[in-house]
Amino acid sequence: MRIVSLVLSTAIGLAVITATAIALPALGVAGSAITPFTVAMVALWAAGFCAGVVPVISLRDPSALDGRRASRVFVVVVGAVTVSVLLLLIGLAVTGGAPFGVATLTIGAAVAYIAANAFAGRVLRRRADRRRRAPLPIPPMDPDLPRRRTRTIVIVSSAVLVFGALFALAAGRSAAEPDSTTIGAVGIAVSFAAITATVFCAITVVGFSGRSRELSGPDARLLKRIARVVVGGKSISLTREETELAARYAPYAAETERWSLAQLLTLFVAFLALNEPTPEQPLQLAMWIVFPVLSVILIPTSLRRARRAEHFARAHGVEPAGASLPTETMTRSDHP
């Protein structure tokens, strides 16, 4: 159920962004405002996406003190991002960069999208917590699942890239520039292909996170402590039962680290493909500086955590390759 809801919500958001981005010049948005307007739409989609996904995959118990604290911090962050982007859209409307009606409609749709995703995320989390009364038995892991998921992402993203470029060229304009250019068309196609890959990676992370929580049942603090040992390398004393649980959790943790990294990197690519770094556009220039620096920091950190989890699994007699369940098992348990 949570996977289906995530796919539908994401597909609707991406469809609206794609159609609006291509049609911005025809809607009367000035050429200088097209890039910030497109970035604002993607940022609002990302806020809505996170508002629905994070409550579902969080390892914290939302009824516990630390869970409530983390929820408040998350709401503040999403709210701050949303308000900042909405102010940007209002500024574009006030300065004449975008028609007032277009900006108003975008703001209303974005607020409704974020609110609907946040509500769906909370409902799905409550349903999952009610079902998760005790640790579940974990079937044998499928070593081919990561390769199959990777193959699917490559095929689908490549198709989006090709058809997106053809559509942008056929439309006679790109979302990045008011004039039709091959570079602009390829840029928007690359961006939406990267967003597609981001969504598929996020769906995979949701599945792995769900399996991780089901290992420990409703005890989120236990899984959080085990994660500090498995991926964080902390020297925390575990009981025999906790060590066995940690060994089963380790392969999932390794794959979650890798897929989360891929999700973040493809999201970076999506933003960079829409924003040409020029001195006249400091925001775009800052993205081209900050995102590569973050990538250089995050890649070795995440891979180190994944290798640490793999080593823990092997040390306790668990094969970490392809740490997940068969696709049919994952799909079956995702439905009520």
C-alpha cells in the first residue's frame, strides 16, 4: 500500500511539473523568471515528497519523546523551505516575472500537494505501526534484487531522457531558456530523467527501511541502537538476541546506504541540469559549487558506512550481497 501511494503521488507531482515547465513561456512567464520558477516547482515537489516519505521510513517512534522532537524539527524544516519558495513565487509575481494568476495557482496546488502527502504519510505510518506488533520472520534475501532495480532505473530513466528531449525540442522551447535550443532541451530532459531515478531510488529505500523496522517490531529505539553499531561503528554492548538481529539488519543497512546516496546524487543532477552556472545568477552558481562539494563529502562517507555494515554481516555469518527480499515478497507484504 505505501509503495503504491508513493508511486501515485510522485507520478502526479512529476506530471504537473513537466507540463508546467514546458508551458511556462506560453503562460506568460518572463525568460529571466523561467529558471527560478522551475526550481521553485521542483523544490515544492521535493518538500511534498519528503512530507510523505519521511514519516513512513523514519526509525523513530512518533509517540516517543525523541520521535515527537524529530517530527517537530522535520515540520519546521519542511515549513521553512516551503515558505521560502512561496515567497520566491510571490516575488516573481510582484516584479512581473510571472503572471499573478499563474503564481497563485502554483502556490495553491503546491500547498494542497504538500498537505495531502503529509496526511497520507502519517496515515500509512500509523497503519504500519498497528500491523507491526512483533518482529517478523525474514525470508532469505534475494542477491539479484539490487541488480534488477538498477537495470529498471537505467531503462526507465533512459526512456524519460530520450522522450523528454524529443518532447522539449518538438515543443519549440525549453524550460530553462525562452529560445529553443538543443542544449536547453537536453538539460530539461536530463533533469527529469534524474528526478525519475531519484523517485525509483526513494521507493527502494522505503522498501528497505520497512524491512528494517519489521525486524525489530515496534521497538524503534532498539533498531536505532543497532544501527549505531552496524553502520556507525560504535562500541555498544549488545545481547545475543540483539547481535542476531543486528546481523540480519546489516545487509539491509548496507543497501539502504547505497540507494540513499544514489537518491541524493541523482537529485543533485536534476537541479544542476536545470541551472546553468553564470555570474549573473548567483543562486545557480552556488548550486554548482555546493552540490559537487557535498557529493565529494557524502560519497566516501556513505560507502564507508555501507562497507562497515557488510563487514558486520560477514563477521556474523550473513551474506550481504543484494540485501533485500525477493520482489514478489516485498510487493505482497506492502499490501494490506
